[in-house]
Amino acid sequence: MAKLGMTECIVEYQKCAYIVIFPDESSILLQTDYDQAAFAVSCGLIQAPEDWDGCPSKLKEWGDVDLEDISECPDAYLEVAERTETCTM
């Protein structure tokens, strides 16, 4: 069960990007290192200095981060996630 203000999620690496998938099957694509670093910090996976400007290389732990270790993320990400369309043939 996720903490207050957090939502359960699954993070998967696919073709140089990460996809965050929520229980309702909506998702967010994190393509850039900047998006991925902000997500890791928001989820509490790593800590950013108070004056952090969003640059991933300024995070001490950035080289060792595995976003797939994240299992819950801030509700704000769910609020902007998009439902995945499924194709049927």
C-alpha cells in the first residue's frame, strides 16, 4: 500500500527511456535524463541538494540509480498520466 500522497507504480526500462505504469494502466514516458532525475528525486529514491537546478550530473548518486527500484511515486504523476490505447485487430 502506498504512503499518503503517493501512488503505486511500476517503472520499466524500454529502448533508452523509462515508462511509469499505474494500476489503472495509465502511463508516463520519461525520455530525458532530466525527466528521469526529477522523477527519482520526487519519488525519494535519491536526495537533491537544496539549490539543485535539475541537472542530473549534479546528483551524487545519479550514476548508480535504477529507476526500476521505484514502486510508488507522487500522486501528481498519476494526475498527468495518459491512458494507454489498445489496438485490436
